[in-house]
Amino acid sequence: MKRVLYALGWLLLATMSCQCSDGDNDNPNNPDPQTPDRALFVVNAGNYNASNASLTIYDPEGNGYDNEIFAKTNGYKLGDTAQSMSIHNGLGWVVVNNSHIIYAIDLKTLKEKGRITGINSPRYICFHSDEKAYVSAMYGDKLTIINPKNYSVTGTITVPKNTAITNATGSTEEMVLLGKYLYVTCWSYEKNIVKIDTTTDQVVGVVEVGIQPTSLIADRNGKLWTLCDGGYEGSPVGYEAPTLCRINPETMAVEARYTFAKGSYISKVRINGTGDQLYWLNNGALYSMEINDSSLPTSTKIEAEGYLYALTIDPKTNDIYVADAIDYQQAGIVYRYSASGQCICSFYAGVIPTEFCWNN
């Protein structure tokens, strides 16, 4: 397939080591990018209320990249505060939080095929089938059910809310589908992981893990892992040390709990392609441990530059990708490392690279 990425970007990425390039690969003479056979999408949140969210595409085989791919192919900006992206059935689904829009884009042409609106502050989307998916939201104690085929909202699921704050809106965040069950973290002012039977769309289990569970992944043994950020000083639900928890999804019980120093900023738990190595960010640095380790690591996985803000692991090669948002105003930088921690290359993304999404 024709590669999307401009010759300038290919040359820059192929010749540099771990130094970022001098340009961001924006070439007005090639306004019609297409997705390479295998690609990494970078979701750039942009600044809140600035409507400068964007998508970057990177070719891990050819080391080419391209920025603002949505605007270039569609003629209009992505919107305000992009949050995440998922891929299903040949389409990339881009969730734009503060614009309250989910775009469906053709993965070959990157042009919009449809959109879903009417969901307040959507965060993540998890696909159950071609005709059913679930959307989490920052504000509200509900998951929204959508039909991806016709871009419609078909229902909602109310999740248990923390009763300690009577006026809290509730919040749902990251999701994992295991068999017929959907698991979702309840984040802002919440403490729970919720289990939903997708055949009935009813809540069938709840486990309290810690204050504000954020990211959620499953390992090779079918166990769930979540990071709880611990809240903040003065929070009405309390303030505690952040934790990494392993959960048995069948019994909905916490099997292991790893505790960080109070006040640490913990985020983005991720897992490698074989499902046996965990990665996360702690105060802007990358850490890693095996799923059977009995204690947290004492040293960082890599000596990365800057303050790391986003993280993904290549599911095929186990290469590590981390992003530095720098000052949250200029273009961020994505660094690529081998599984052993050797820097391979780096490239510019958009403003505040916040999430990644793999195609193949």
C-alpha cells in the first residue's frame, strides 16, 4: 500500500538517533495522507477550549510520520480536547472529549465516515460487536451504548456511584472486555471497578480498589490491573497513597496491592504483547515489572528525556513509546525505545500527546 508519510519525515527519522527532528513533517504539497500497512496513531489532546486537538500517524517500519492528518484529509479541525482512539471493523474511532463528538474515520483514506454526538464528555470506547459498543464519560454515572453501524445511541447503563459525595456526578473511564463481561473503572471521586454482563447490560459485580482508579488492562492470565491515583489533599473522598491493584475478574476481589509513595503522580498502566510485563508512568518516569513480581521496582526502566505523559507498548515488537508534552503549549515529542531500553528514534507530534492507538 502507498505510504502516507512525506519524504522529509522519512529522512529525518531514519537518520537521527534519539534526537528529535527540526521539523514536524507538515508538507502542504502532499495534503492527502493515507494509513500505512501498520501504523501507530498518536492522539494529541490539545489545550482545553482551544480546539487544537489533532492526530499524528507514525510508520514503525519506515520511521515516517505525519501530523494534523485529520485536518489535512477532512478540511476541518478535530475539535477540542481529544481523549482516545480505538479501531474496529476498518474504522478509527476518535473520541473528542470537550467537543462531545466521536468521529469514525476510514483507516485507508483517513476521511470521516460518520460521527456520534449527544454524549457529555466522552472518554473511551470499547467494542462488543459490529452493532454494539460502550462509551465512558467524565461526567455522569453512566456508560452509553451505541450502534457503530448507524452511529446511534441505543441505551445507557447506570453504574454504582460513591455515596460519600451526594452531589458528585460520577465518572467512568477505561474499559476491558473479557468474554461476555465488560469491566470499567469509575474514576473521578470514585473507588470502584464495575462488572457488566453484556448479554443483559446489567451490573453484576463491583469491587472497591482505591481512590480514583484510572487505567485498566488484562494480563495473560486473565487478571485485571488498575492504577488508583489516590486523589488529592482536601478531596472529599480522601487522600491516600496511589496503588497498583491486581483483580480477579471472576470473584471481583483484589488479589494483590502495590503501594507507591503518597503524593506520587501515577498513570497509564500498560502491558506488553505477551501479557506478562507491566509498564506505567510515575512522576514523569517509566517503570516496569513482571506480573508475578512481589514488589514494585526501585529504578526506572529507561532514562528518558523530559517529563513523560503518555505511554504505549508495541504489541508485536514490545518496543516502548513514550511522549513528552514539554510545556503543554508547543508540539510534544514521542520517543521510541527497544524492549531492552535502547532509544531508537523520536518524532514531533501535536500539542499534548495523550494516548496512542495501534493499527495491526
